[in-house]
Amino acid sequence: MFKVLTAVKVLATAAIASLVALSAQAADSISDFSLVDHNGKFFQLSRHTDKKAIVLFAHDDTRDVRRMVGELNEVMAQFDGQKVAFYMIDSSADASRAALVKIATKNEITLPILMDDSQIVAAELGISQLGDVVVIDPATKTVVYRGALNNRYAEGSKARNASEHYVVDALTAVLAGNEVAAAEVVGNGDAIEFTLPAAASISYSNDIVPILEQRCVSCHQEGGIAPFAMSNHQMIQGWSPMIREVLYTKRMPPGQVDSLYVNDFHDVYHITVEESQKLVQWIDAGAKNEDGTDALAKLRPVLAKWNHGEPDIIIQVPAQQIPATGVQDYRNLQIPLNLEKDVWVKAVEFVPGDSTVLHHIIAFAYGADGMNEFDLLNQGIGLGAYAPGNSINTYPDESGFPLKVGGGLMLQMHYTTTGKETTDASEIGLYLWDEPPARQVLGGSAAELEIDVPPFSTKEMVATKKFRKDSYLTMIGPHMHFRGYDANFKLVYPDGRTEEILNVPNYQFNWQKTYDFKEPLFIPAGTEMVFTGTFDNTEMNPFNPDPSSTISWGEQTWQEMFFGFFRYVEADSNI
């Protein structure tokens, strides 16, 4: 437990003061948490257990903090090469990633600045002032020191030069396996103004249920793809520790993208800062329902088979028998469509027969002359693809995918076994244009097949693709396997300008999604797409089946792929 030397400074409200006081009393044990830094990179505490200590410095762009940074740099130099990782944390709740990039550049800050925009991490860690330093043992998830960097920045100090180095002493003790002598020294920095709502002000019916209905219930319902149904308050209260954990670690909502791009794409899963704050505060207060009625139980969500409406054509995929165990090679199914006339597809929807074993479907098209391997490769993900989290594939207005008389679909099917024999009978719905659209949807990928990731290592990879004609980019989507850690798409224009168009800080192999632009993005001829991703083949990756293996390209999930898929239409296309 901490030895509190002096009272925590009064914060913005009595409610926040109470919250931080509670965290101070129990701050020796903390939750696993995840944050994204100002460069768009993902940080998770539990993925740093190879370190002896994590140091967090409470940042803001003030003169006093800038002065402290110089002395923090000296501490970093002292522990260079040792198992200590240094980060800044910005909990001001109003600093955007773009603003922090400018601040870091202006002030020559080289440390990652973790963005705690919800302030829930700072509140639990007991960070209450700018310039506070927190030293964490990531293996045990304990805070071993909190407070001033040195005695120059301790409360009430008038020292012009540091003579007591609290953080240095704490790190020296941790690295030596000793107990930290002074676990907390209150600093003299400006108080952080917290915006967390008081738990007493949060209503289950008026605040919590609307969040669950909008963000969660579509998957968490009877028959849905989620592991439990959010059907009433009792279920939510019982699952509340798990709900809190997935919010803290950003596992839910699934497939989160960088907040900069939430509004650029259709159907992006996200939760707002205010919603996260309400949920966590409500859960920490006991997840109670004091409203006299259960608004969640009154919801009657309808699990629609076809989310895009009844398709014009429904394709029954031949039933596939999946054994209980064993490696499943890709299955390529050729399905004639028996069309009476040429048609144009405007959307594709997949309904998995057994989502527990179906890893993906990619639907390619072939014509009356049969399948041509070169043509299939140039389709990217063809008409569309299914993977967990991605069942509907839509095209932009006035564009479509042609299907010819005498042709059909070639389905690439990938299954994984679960220990139980089963049958998958999936369906594919095609939605058609009444008249030929103005443009044809085209596809491709920025890909790298030469993959070589040594054991117990991370590796960044880059793949590029150049557009030869003026085009409109309509969709992008990363694809890697279990070692995939993050993914990023940029465009390099002919004039040399670089524009980031999507950042996925926490790539999740078990929840893959393609991202359809709300407004197709014009790209002039000569523009190069740059797809960048990181493979994490270390033991710190909880999804890694074998960190001792050298990873190369392969179709199976324990091997790796590196594809940055995209769809586009040519700007001058006129069918």
C-alpha cells in the first residue's frame, strides 16, 4: 500500500476528488489498459511484461511541463538499455492527435504521448497533476511510485536544484528487486481538470441502456455472433467486470480504428469518450439499476437474416462438412450462376452457416470462358468477402460489378476446426442494379509475399501499389494473421504530398473488416498507395501460437499474409 505524505490537491469537482481518493487508497493494483499514442500506435500494459518498469509522465503543453521534460530526458538517459520503457500520457481530454503531433514536433519530444482522452486511466492511476510521474510494474500490474519527478517539483518545495531524485530511486529499487522507499510524493504541478461524470448522476435507463442499444445489442442478442445476449439488467451486471475490461483494453467495440477516421467510413464500430466514461463510472459504482424498471429487457431486437434487405439472387453454398480436428486446406468451390442475362451487382451480403468454423469466404467472378487465374488475382477481393465483422460489401453510387451469362462464382472457403464436427451451409445474397451503372468496380491489393519474421521479434513491412489512371478509391482493408499488430494506409501523390487515410492501431485477426469510404477519394494518376503493418512474433503477443517459429508466407493462420486490399473506380469510366 502507498504511504500518502500529503493530501491530494483538490480537483475540479468533489466527485472527481472522491474518485481519485479512492484510487489512491487502492492504487497498488491496477487494471490492464490500452491507449493510442500521438503517432497512432497502440499501447497495452499487459503486452509489456518483458519490462521491469513502465514510466508514465503526465504531459501538457505548459512551460512548467516543458521544463520538467528536460530533466525527464536525463532520467531516460540514465536507464537507457535497461528494461524500462518511458511514455508520456496526456489526460487533458481536449488534445487531438494532430495537435499533439505539432506539440511534439515543436518541443522536440521523442517519447510517445499516450492519449487518455476519456481520463479513466489517469483517474485509476491517481494522476491528478501535470508533471506527475507514475512508475508501474507491468508484470504484477502495480503502481510502485506516484508523484513528483524530484524534489524540485514536490509540493511546497522551493529548491532551485534537485537533491532528491524520487523516480530515479524508485527505478533503481525496482531493477534491483527491492521495495521502493518513498511510494508517493505529491507534486506541485497544476491540477488536471477532470470531466468524468459522477456515478450518482448516471441513470441505467436513460444513460446506460441507450449506449448498449446503439453500440452493443446488434451483436449481443439471442442468435447473434457475440458470446452472450444483453437481454436485461441482470445479464449486464453479471458481465460488467468483462465489459469494463474490454473497454479499458479497447477490445470492444471490435475492430476499432483511429478516432481520426471514424466518420470517414460506413459502419465503423466505435464508442465515444462520453459513453466510455459513463459505462466505466456506472460499473465501478456497482452497475446498479435504481430506476424501478428494466429498460433493456423491454427491447425486442430483431435478428435480421439479411441486413441489406431481401437479395435479388440468393446463392446456397453447398454444405461443407467440417471435421472436429485437423488442418483444413482452402476449399475452392465453382458455382455456376445460370444467368439468363448479364447483370450488375451493387452489393453483396454473406450469411455464415456456422460462424464458429468459417474463417472467410472470398467471392470471385468468372465469365463464360471459365476461370482465369490472372483475372482472379486482379479482382482483389472480387465481388466481396466475408470474415468475422464483415458480412455486407457495398459499392458506391452508380458503380457495380458485372456478372456475365455463362459465368459464375469461384468461392475461396477457409475453415478452422473447433473440436466439434459440424456442417457449414452458408448463403450469399446479391443485390442488383435495375440498369447498368456508370462505372465498374475494380479491385486490387498492395501485397508482399516475401515474409520472413525471426523468432521472438517484431517486424514492420511495407507494400505499395501505383494507380495508373485517375481514379476514385472506394474501399480499403488490411489482412494479416495472428502476428498482425497494426495496419496503416497512406497515399503518396505525384507532387510528393503524403496523406494518411486509415490507421488501425490494434489490428485484430479474429475481427477483420473492410472499410468503405462514405465519399470515394479522388486519386490522380501516378498516386502510390502505401500499406504498412507490423508483425509481432514475440511472446508478448497473446495471440501468437508459437513465438519460437520463423514466420513466412502461407495460407494457414499460423503462417502469415500481408495484403492491403482496395476497391476503386476509374474516374473517366463510362459503361
